[in-house]
Amino acid sequence: MGFWRSSRTAPARPPFSLPAVCGVSVTNVCNATCDFCAYARDKKLIGTARFVDSLAFAEAVPILRRRQIRHLTLQGGEPLLHPAIEALVESAAKGGRQVALITNGWRLPLKIGRLAEAGLSRLLVSLDSHSVTEHERNRGLPGVGSVSAKGWPVPSKRDWSPSPVSPSIVSCASRSCPRCSDALDSMR
Ligand code: SF4
């Protein structure tokens, strides 16, 4: 009897909420050709191109908030190919969520200002190698490494203070690799 009584008692809430982060794949379209990725445009595996509906996403944000999901990470495919990516960022930011975005960086010079205005709080740019040449070869995006190394213009008038760009080295190792470590330090 005691067993059943205790099993019906609601479990104590943990001192933290899970999950705190939700990754949202906003499109299955990508402009790159990374050899490790099924979204690569040259593999032609994605089928019909899909883009998250911005109105439906706005309706989902309060639900995520009620579920205590504090951080959203927008990803793809390549999220900057979503025609309403700024609206997605704005919906999440206005809903009080911290919004991160993972990108290959190709469209950042065009998009970074409006993303900042929309409330983007964290930016992650994937790198494939310490070598710009190797990185661009794998991505199939000539010039993308040079653009990433130079950085992106952000409007100075607003108080956007994102976390530093967080390069994600995917086909090499990490900061434990001395060549990657040098490459990352050169981007500070
Ligand atoms: S940029 Fe990202 S989504 Fe596109 S092919 Fe490369 S790893 Fe895949």
C-alpha cells in the first residue's frame, strides 16, 4: 500500500529544466557541397525543398517558452537561404528566447545587419580545416573562407553584443590541433 501511495506522488522537480536548447532545422536546402553532409546540393538527396513557415514558427515560440526552452539554434541545410530567416530570429527573440544560428557564412555579408537588428544573440560559423583553400574546396564555395577570416560588417548604431563567433571545426580536430588552433587565433 505504501508503495502505491508513494508511486502516485508527483516526483520532485529537478533544480533545472531540460531540455534548455532546441535545434530547429529551418530548411533542407543548402548551397554548399560538403562531402560529409547529406544536405550538400550536389548529392541531390533532400527531395522537395522545404522551409519552416514563419507564422507557424511564431506560434510555436510560446509553446517552447512554456516548455522552458531558453535557447533556440537555427540551422539547416543553410539557414540563411530561408527567405524569412530574419522573421524567424525576430519571433524567437521577441518571445524572450536566446537565438543562435549555425551557418556556412556565405550569405552573412548580406544578412548580418538585419539578423542583428532582429535580435540574433549568437553566431556559429562552421569551418572544415585550418587551411582556407581546403575549407573552400570542401564547401564548394570559393571565397567563403576569405569572407569568414575578414569578418562581417555589423551596424554600429545598435547595441548588438553577440558572443564571439564560434567556429566549429568539423573535419579536423579541435583546438588541440595546433594548426587549427593557429587558424582560430588568427580570427580573433
Ligand atoms: S554547409 Fe552545412 S548544411 Fe550545407 S552541405 Fe555543408 S555541412 Fe551540410
